Amino acid sequence: MIPAVNDDLQSDFEFEEEPSRTYKMNLTESTIAGYVDEREAMVQAIYLILNIERYEYLIYSWDYGIELTDLFGQPIPFVLPELKRRITEALLQDTRITGVDNFSFEVKKGKVHASFTVNTIFGDIDAEKVVTI
């Protein structure tokens, strides 16, 4: 006999989006001081997602970060569409990001420079990522 499941408990909970306020990172001085919110916090979140290798650090969820290490040594025709897919997939894990578009790529001396627009609930943010291949 299979027990009946009471799903009424799930309707009692309301899920709210996490606030975007976070600590302010100063990358040039390697310090953390003060706070940022909304758009500035999104710029930091995008930076972190694109600069943390997925599955490398136990502190982060397996859904956080981007997979780039296996692109090293791959042919350019494979790397460009795969990089677009991986950037989009990584960024869309954040619920405040609604889309990623306007990709452009520049290949120079073993590096791919990707520029794109990240659509967020706080407005569009231009971003970029350089990957050594």
C-alpha cells in the first residue's frame, strides 16, 4: 500500500526573492568594504559567475559558475557556439537575470574575447569574458 501525500503544506509557504544587497568588492585593491545593491550588485554577481570554475570549489553549488577548462585546445568553430551556450547557461542560474544576448566574438592569439549583454531585472548590463583556448 502506498501512503497518500498531503501537498497542502506546500501551499502554505511563500517564496520571496533574495535581496540583492551584498558586500562591495574592490577588485583593483583586492578589498571588500561597504555595500552595493541592485545594478551594482548584479555587475558583481555576473563577474563572479563568469570567473568561478563550476565544480571546482566545494563551497559553491554545482549550479554556480561556468565550465571553461575543457575548452582549452579545442578548435575555434567548436569553441564559439559552445562558449555562447555556457555563458548563457551559467548566467541564467541567477533568477535576477532574464536573458543574455548580443554576443560578439573576437579571436586573437589563442584568446577568445566574448562581449554580450546581460538582461536583468535592474536593466541591461554589458559584460565580457576572455577565454584562453
